[in-house]
Amino acid sequence: MDNCSIHKGKEIEKLIEAVGAKLIYLPPYFLIFHQLKIVGQRSRTFYVLLVLGVIQI
């Protein structure tokens, strides 16, 4: 699970463990997710420029 503060509450941990799942937090910097974030940002930028007519295909 990511390190978002709402995911770290004791109530959430109890609910997850109650169904037999094991809770594992990701390290603060997880390379794969960082790369996906960069690709997503570039895709959004490309889409906005395309919609605004700044670039054409």
C-alpha cells in the first residue's frame, strides 16, 4: 500500500487484517510508480496541447 496518511490508520489496518490479508507498505520512493507518474504527466501535457491546437498530428 502507498504511504498516504489515510491508509496508515489503525482502523484501516484492523479491517485489512480482519479478512486475513497482510498489510505491506511501499517504500517512500518506489521507482516503478515514479516512472508511471512521469508518463502520465507527459501524456496529459500532450493531450492539453493537442486540444488547444498548439500541436497537430
